[in-house]
Amino acid sequence: MKQQRRERLLIFTLAFLLFPAVLCSLSIGRFSMPPSMVFRVLFARLTGAEVSLQADNVIFIIRLPRIFLSMLVGAALSLSGAAYQSLFRNPMVSPGVLGVTNGAGFGAALAILLSLPSFFIQGMAFVFGLATVALVLSLTRMAGAGKGRNSTVVLILTGTIMNALFSSIISFTKYVADGDQKLPEITFWLMGSFARSGNGRNVLVMLAVLLSAGTVLFLLRWRITILSFSDEEARSMGVNTRQVRALVILASTLLTAAAVSLCGIISWVGLIIPHICRLLVGPNNRALFPAVLLGGALFMLMVDNGARAIIPGELPVGVLVSFIGAPLFLYMLFCGRREWL
């Protein structure tokens, strides 16, 4: 009972903290607005009162879509990372472990090199991310079938190889790109940012993917918890390990591919947020998944606020996440509790 109260308290706290974070995000930006003006603009939509047209456009056209997208992307990456860490029984696993991140990055870089519009850039990133994971699964099946090998180890190794391969291909794409226009655009996209992707269409796309793939992971969360012990124990309890593993990989890949295709490569979120939440609520996915969903949304929103406030222009959010994530992970490694390793 004490553990359950602790879990509920954490989930309630994370949900509650989202409201002041959203309010802070609505106030931050080149067009600075005090919280009182933000409230007036929001209530004006409900009451029909007169309000500054510029302030209304800034909040409802620019900032609110970006806020929603950043929260959805943070939730998707964190949930994907938590699912993979439980599935592979490895605390160092991240959402890009099977190559989806670099595969999507290559798809976007290729589309930018070909001067395709933004819709096709996002579409190629998404398709190449899914295709990379499909290739990893096919190679794993060919490499490990009938040879007595640990399929999980072969899967992770194959994903690592694909990550390295597509990283090299991305570097080659940047090398042959025009240095005045294409190279800066590719580099900026790969850094990860919500500056150009915060619009209503992208919010709806990310929401649809999160609802569909996230529902699958939530329905399977107790089976994933059982799989985190061993395949033998899971089979003895009636869990179809192959089917569950395939569904988890599919759902996690969809979440990561959608996030990367819409806002570029953002590392560390799917690695550190599951660890932090696991230290607070334990390894049981019954409480862990809701915690990482809310924690990832809150973390990404706060990082995006910092990216818009630190410098007069805007710092790419992927860069800022790396600045925060690496030291935080080192602190958890050397000063935190050891049982999560």
C-alpha cells in the first residue's frame, strides 16, 4: 500500500507540474508576455472579449502547437525507451537501439539534399526509420536462426551495426551537400528542434501515433514486466514471448520514428527519463509507464523552454538535451542507487 501511494503521488505531482510549465512556456519567447496577459488571451477565446490580435496569434498559432508537440515527443521517446529497457533487460538501451533514429536521419538528409518539401522530408524520415528496423529484424533472423545464438544479443548488435552504417551514410550525405544551403539545413535538422515543426498538423500526427502505439504498450505492460525476468518464466505464465516482443518493437519503433521525423534527432530523453522514474517508482511497468509518459512530457517541455530562453535566437533542443542528459546520467551512475544497473 505504501508503494502504491508513492506511485500515485509521483504521477499526480508530474501531472500537476505540467500546468505551471505550460504557463511558463506560453510566456517565454521573442514576444514576451507576462502571465496576466496569457490568462487574458486564453479567457478571451472563451468569452469573446477584445484582446491583442498579435498576442492571440502568438499563443494559439505559434506557442500552443509547439508546446503540445514537445510534450508529445518527450512522452513518446520516454515511453519507447522504458519499453525497450524492460524488453531487452538492459539499462543502456535507448529508443534508437535498432537503428530507427539514424535511419530516419538519413531519410530526412536525403530528402533535403533532393530539395523536397517539408512534408516529404518528414515522410521519408518516417519511412526510412521503419525500413531500418525491418532490415535489422530480417538480418537478425538470418544471423541467429537455428544457430543457438541469443536472439536478443544478435538483435542489439545488428542494431548497433546499422546505427554505425547510417551514421556514416549521413556524414557522406553532408559531405556532398551544398555548403551554402543544403549542409546548414541538414545539420540544423539533425540537431533536433521544434522551431519549424510546431503546427497543428504535426500535433495531430504525433498524437495519433502516441495514442495508438502507446495504447499497445500500456495493454502489454504487465507482459513486458514478466519478459524483463526471463523468456522461460514468461512462457511458463502463458505469455507468447515472440508475439509480445514483436508488438513492443513495432509500437516503440512507430513512436520513435514519428518523433524523429517531426522534430529531428533528440537523444538522451528515452534513456534518462526511464531511469529517473524507475528510481522513484520501481521497475514495475504498471506504474513506470504512466510516470515516464508524464515525466518525458514535462522534461521535454522544460528543455524547450530553456532552448528558447538561453540565447536571443534559439538553441537546438537536441543540443541542450545532450548538455543536460550526459552529466545527469553520470551523476546517476556514480552517486545514485546501484540496483538499477
